[in-house]
Amino acid sequence: MTKDWQVASAVPPALVELFADYPSLFAQLFFNRGILNQNAAVDFLADDPRRLFFDPFLFRAMAEAVQLAIEHIKTGHPIVVYGDYDADGVTASALLTEILRTLRARADHYIPDRISEGYGLNEAAIDYLAKKGTKLIITVDNGIRNKLEIERARALGMDIIVTDHHLPPDESSDLPDCLIINPHSRGETYPEKKLAGVGVAFKFAGALIQKSTLSAEKKDKLIGRLLDLVAIGTITDCVSLTGENRALVKSGLAVLSRQQRPGLKALIREAGISDDKKIDAWHIGFQLGPRLNAAGRLDHANTSFHLLITRDDQEAASLARTLNANNQVRQRLTDEILAAADQDLDPAEKGKNIIIARSPNLKDGVEAWNEGVIGLAAGRLCERYYRPALVLTKREAEVKGSGRSVAELNLMAMLEKVREYLARWGGHAAACGFTLKSDRPEFVQEFIAAVKQAANDLLAGKIFSPRLLIDAEFGLENWTEKIIADLDRFAPFGEDNPQPKFLSRGLRLLDVQLMGNESQHIKLRLKSETSPIFSALGFGRSEDWKNLPIGGKIDMVYYAQINEFNGRREIQLKIIDIKPSAA
């Protein structure tokens, strides 16, 4: 799909002057990211990001929640950290369980099975934990809508603390009656609103550590030891990498680079990342995170949990191999669902306001798609057609769905409009999961019709327009290794702080070479009128650009990177998009 290239407005002269002591590109990049004063710039580039952490007791309910937890720790009551099966929930579970045990709590964890139990608290799990003698449940990344389940837990004699980062329900009466630590709670004054689930869990853990009797040095070491998990969970949950989240991730990547946890060491090796490689946000987002998520998608998230907390090298290696194998199966299943959904969709549907794909057993077949990967398939459909996409599957008597969206449609707003059909639902503007109240064919059809109408209502007057936001036009002849090294100071890259994208126009194409086992990648050699020859790589894009005419001119959007191979260093461009040049 053709993208609308949008180059950022030029930085105002006053900001160029304000940031004159920084490398020349920084003023434009600061401006693009809303960094408009010296203090903000200093904080953004801080070499000691831990100084930017907010006091956890700024959460309104933190003091009361910590006091309740301390009472249970002192009396020796069993405490359970109730987690979620994605990487955010698993890292949060591991982090909080680890700290509670360090503080001598009788702590255990519980992560529900994605298939048989689903998302969030459930009555069977509550009853099970009560029979085990649990007196305090601390939830992490489990949403904020389990009012009935929490009522049951309290009736069975258990206290509940909810730590979460999801949006609360529209009606306050739908909130559970318990202590809630959530930056989105109504009236909450905590400054950072975009924490991941693991970020909120880290804040609770940090508050517990603060109130402990440990020395200041030991407290500092304990907090630092958790930051690798915070970085992994924050990056994989695709929350904003600005503000405190940036400080958390930047600090966590420094801890991760030392690779202290046997499980993470083993997972890094299984992912094929060399020992001398500096781990960055890309490695977590595209290599480590998917492997951690694969456990909850295909088997049970406990595999990832135990990998994160084990201190045994042999166990770590075994668990890492299992996660790697699960990830390979996950990739295959996602590809199969995507192909089947794509083939089954009416061509006209692909241009409508929302794409809805159903597993064969929801139509006239018998196959049920694996619900652990339908969200990934929805994401791929959304990316391919630039439309919101829902993928539904049925297991036994339950119909579940997962959705991914584009900027034009808020999925949670859409689900609120069709809540009468939903037994459970949750998520964010761009991603959601839900379970229908009935699997009757006519009920499913009514739900689909209602969703289409809700999407139409919310999208009224809007035009789908995939945009490619570009930081700056930059002449190819201007690149140096020093400039690219300076750009690394903007890392870690992610949501709200993307890796800088640049546009160069009128580039002469000198050579086209296909790469990869299936010739799926492409390498171009090109230059501007006054530049040396550069190499530009397009991963998985050979079909798009293999027929570009040698000697012709193109405009190209790309990332600028340093490639190191066999002791050689050279500037290499990673292609994002290409258009014929008007020059």
C-alpha cells in the first residue's frame, strides 16, 4: 500500500539557536519529539537515568497497599502474585515474586492458562488459591475489570491489591472494591501515565524495598537488579519509551548487557545473539520478547517465568531451548492462519472499515485456530491492509477474538459500543482481546454486524491514510560515522521515540542484488550527485523493488546505521520505503 510521506516541519530558528551546542541534527530531532527546552533535552539524554525515577509513594494508594503487604509478610501469610501470560505480565510476576521472597515473604505466583482460563482473575483460580491458604493476592497486568472475582476472593477471606496499567471502565461502579495502583485511575496524581504492567509492579516492589530494614546500599542493589525485567516487559508491551519509561528501559538495558540472569543468558544464546553484542530495544522487541511470549501462546507462561527466576545454568538452557522451539511453531501457525484468513476474505471486505476473519469452525468447517496466535494474525492483517482487524476462533463452547488497529480507530471505544455481546474484554486503543457471551451462530453474526456498525460510526468522516513520518531530509553526501554515532544517543527506540528516519532524493541506482535463501531480501548500491557509493538493504522487500531500473533515480526513506563485519566498519542504509524520483 502506498504511504503518504510526511516530512517533519523544519525546526524553528530559535530552537536551532537554543540547541546550538548539540550535534547539528539534534535540534530537529528534539523538535520532532516535543523536547523544547534545555532541561528536557538534558533529561532525555541523561547518562544517569535512574535520577529520573519518580517516588513510588506518589501513587495515592501505595502507602496503604505497602502497609497491607508488610502486615501479611510479618505474619507469615501465604501471598500469591497473580500474573498474566504475556511478556509484560510474566516479567512483572517474576520481579514481584523475587522481591517478596527476598523480603522473607511466603510468596508464590499464579499465571492462568491462556486457553483454559483466559485473561484475568477467574473464580476457579480464586477458589484454588483460597484452598491453598492464600491470604493476599497481588495482581500484575491483569486488567482492572474483575469486580465479581475480587468480591469472591474477599468473601473467601483474602485481601487483594491490584497493580495494573490498563484503562479503567467508564463507570466507577464497575471498579472492584480493593486497593488499586494504576496510573490511569481517576484522580491519580502519579506523574507517569504510560507505565507498562511491569513498570507498575516495579513501583510496588520499590516501595516495599524502601520500607524494608535493609541498608541503603542493599536497597539500591535490589532495585537495580530488577531493571532488566522492567526493560523487557516495557519494550514488549509497546508502551511509550519517553519520560520515566525511557529512564527505566535505558537503565534496564545497562543491567541486561551484563547478562546476570542464567535464563536471559541462555535465551540470548538461543536467539543467536553473539556474546559481544550490546543488547538494545530491537533485540528485545524482535528476538527475546517473542520467545518469552511464545510460552503463553502455545503452552504455559510458567516456562518463561521459571526461565527468568532460575539460578541454575542447566535448567536455564533447557527452558531456553523449549521457548525457542515454541517460537518456531508460533511463527508457522501465524503464517498458516494469515494465509487462510487472507484467502477466505472477500476482496471487497479488505477495503471496508474493519476486517473480521473467522476460523473454519465458526463457518462451515471444523478447524479451530489456535487462540494464542490469533492476535498476531490480526496484527499482520492490519499491517497488510491498513485496516482494523479482528480474528475470531472457537474452542469448545467459547468464541474468543483478538484485534489490532490503526490510528484512526480506538478498539476499546469500539468494544464499549458492543459490550452487551461480551463476557470479558480488555486491551488498549490499538490492541484488544475479548470473549463472546454465546457461541450460537446467530449470536456471532449479530456481534459481527454490531462491530461493523460500531466501527462505521466511530470512523465516520475519517479517511484511512497510512503515513510515513520522516524526521528530516538529509543529503546522502552528508553522512559520516560520527553523525550516526551521535544518533545512538537517542536510543532506546520504540513507541513515541522511533529510530530517526531520513529522506534522500534523486539517488542514482547503480546495482540491484537479491539476497537470502529465498531471494527475499534486496541490496541496492546507489549514490547522490556528490556522495560516495552507499549500500542500502531492504529486508523481505525484494518483490517490491527487484525491478527498479538500473541507472534510474529514486527517492528513499531509510535508517542510517554502522555495519561491522570481519573487522570492517561502513555506513549502511536500511530501506523503509522507495518512490520514483521526480528529480
